[in-house]
Amino acid sequence: SAWVNDKGPDAEAQVTVCNSAYRWVFDGIFILQALASGVMKQEPFSAGWAGYMWAALATTLGTLLLAPWQQAVTPAGAALLYALAAVVLAISYGTGPAVLAALVGGVAYHVIFAADADRREWLVPGVLLLIALSAGQVTTRLRRHAELLRRQSRERAELSEQMRAAELKHAAEALR
């Protein structure tokens, strides 16, 4: 697998442990997503500090879960998991929490997974930040568009009801 260092005789064991860890992390993300489902229906930032708390918790928990497998997980694999967390938070809570997750994840990535790498590894935290900003802006636009469509639908229903009432009133006057 491209996510696992295949150095040494324990490469297959590393793949098994790594796959188990990824499954556990992805299951955890979906559980967090289910817990946050009530907040997802709200506008971004209307959840207050909950989004920021989930961002800090998700990236910290993800880092703590991945740190023991530091030798088995490649930096690219870790970066993708941090990017996934930022995108899930952007969808759930908006741009602010996603940016926090990207910043915390980017620093954790650099300290834990790329500590002995050269300066080019700072590109990954920058890309994480761009992913978080992009996903946050796209979800904010989609939420605004959905709200506009809901408002237009309500207005059409009100106009239809007014038209129906006016037609009934006109028909009643015509019968008199």
C-alpha cells in the first residue's frame, strides 16, 4: 500500500495494523458525524463553540490514534486523514472549525510525521489550510443557496394560497 512504509520484515503486519487503525478512525469520524447531525442542519457558526470543540477534539484524537503507528503510516497517509477531518468539519460546521482543524492538523503533521523532513514539508499544512478554506466556502455557498430555495418555495406557497383565496372570494362575489 502507498500509505505504509514497506521497509523491514514486518511490512505485512504494519499493513494489517495500519488498515485496522484507518478503519477505526473512519468509523469514529462517521460516529462524530452522526452525533453532529442536529448541528449540520443549522447555519455555519450558529452552533457556537461546538464546531471549534469538535475540530480540536477530532484532530487531537486523530493525532493520538495515529502517533503510535508513526513508523507504519507515511506522511502522505497522515496528511490525507487530516484533510478528511477538515472536510467533514467544513461540511458540518463551516469554514471556521475547518480552518482550526487544518491548522491543528498541519502543526501535528509537521511535528509528528515530518519532524526530520526538510522545509518542503511545510507545503502539506498549507495545502490542508487551502482544502479547509475551499470546502468551507463551498459548503457555505451551498447552504445559502439551499436557504434561498427554501425561502422561494415558501413565498410561492404563500402566493399560491393568496391566489386561491382571491379566486374563492371572486367566485363568492360573482354568485351574489
